[in-house]
Amino acid sequence: MASASRQRRRKGFALLLPLLVLFAAPLVMASPAKADFRVCNATQNLVGVGIGYRAKTGWITEGWWHIEGSTCKTLIEGPLSSRFYYLYAEDAERGGRWDGPISMCVAEKEFKIAGVTDCVARGFQRAGFQEYDTGEQASWMVQLTEQPTADGTPAAPPSNGQNSQ
């Protein structure tokens, strides 16, 4: 009798094991939160985004990331290596801009530009970037809202590694 009871328990366990694996696997395989610099487009329009930062070799600007309305994109993957990052964005449909007082270089098409001086002389355009002080956090997120600000100041103050503009 004890052996019949043991067999039923084994059979029950054998049936539960695949379910346990199915539901537990995502928990075991879940990756830790990623550190990165993300931009979220809270508008309904396509937005083009450029970023500037100081690298070991000097100033770099990169773009364009095309971010559809109500979506986010990662511009820099991995832990942030600089405290300050600079952002410029254009509404591709309505022509508005999210900009600031810091002059950096951009180009018409996809770009990665070393240096922020003599933009026009080097065949680039100049754009005003907004500075973001990440406080040396490992990740940061900027949210672009419906109303680009006229003077480039954030629409809401930064908080917990996030900023709305």
C-alpha cells in the first residue's frame, strides 16, 4: 500500500514538474535592469533626436534616432560614463524643437561628429542642445512632451533619473 501511495506522489510530481519549469523559467532567466540613456517620445508625432557627450577623445555628437510617437529608444547602452549629456530633438511632422543653449554640431543625415567648434566651416549645422545633469547615475531617461519649450528649459525638473522636456 505504501508503494502505491509513493507511485501516485511521483506521478503527481512528474505532472507538476513541467508546469513548475514553465512558470519558474522566466523568473530565473529575467535579466537585471539595464543601465542606459533613454528618450521617450510622449507626443503622437515622429521625433528625430541627437545626443552630445564628452568622451575620452573629446566632444561627440550623434544622431539621428527616429522615435515614433508614444515609444522610447535607448541612445546609449550600458552604464553612463559621463555626468552631463546634451539633447536636441525635432518634431518631424510639426517642426517644433526641444533645444537649449549649448551649441553643438549636427548633420542632415545620420551622423557621429567629433568636436563642437567650427560646425559650419566643417560642413555641419549648429544646433542648441539642452544639458542634462545625470548626477553620475548609471541610467537616465528623458521624456519629450507635446509642447516643446521655447527657451529649451525642461518642462518639469529632473527627478529620480528621469526628466520631462
